[in-house]
Amino acid sequence: MSDAPPSASGKSAIDWGAVTHAVAGLSAVILGALMYFKPWARDLFSMLMVVAAIAAIYFSWKHSAWVPGHWFAMLPIIGVVLGYLGWQWGFSLAYVTLWLAFVHFIIRGLQSSRAT
């Protein structure tokens, strides 16, 4: 349990944009692997990537946290678009760059927890 007091407005302290982004991103990691074996997984992977990107943009805007490195995070969406435009390697680009972002956030989380 958290020792933090509830917010003064009585609203939930859960940031649903961040939760949506995290759940969509983690689900996309799993579905991205499945898309090489199951054709239906590619479309679900692509939809989750769009949801994760929209949530990331919302989260960054809401918290004024947009930094130049976030442009790199848009590469999975570019890969999905390229894949649907006919370049099948675009889906692989999306999956590889998603993994790079995932590993980046794990490392940043570990660094943050060590700093506290």
C-alpha cells in the first residue's frame, strides 16, 4: 500500500493513459512474436501498437514530458504503416524497435529504482 494521501479532488490517482500504454505495449511484445506464426496476430499487434502510440502521445502531452527521444518511439508505428503498405519487413522493424523501447524502459526503471 502507498503512504501517499488520496488526491484532493477525490479522483483516482491511477494514470489510465500510462496503464493503457503499458498494457498495450506489453501485449504487443507477445503478439509481435506470434505474428510470425499466426496470421491473425499481425493485425492485433498493429492495433495494439496504435493504441500504445496514442497513449504515449497523450501521456507525454499531459505531463509535458515530450523529449526528442520520443521520436524514436514512433518507429514501431512507422514500421506498421510500412508493413500495411506492402513492405513486410515493416512489421519486423516495428517489432524490433518495440523491443528496443521495452529494454530501454526496463533499464531506465532499474536506474530510477537504484537512485532512490
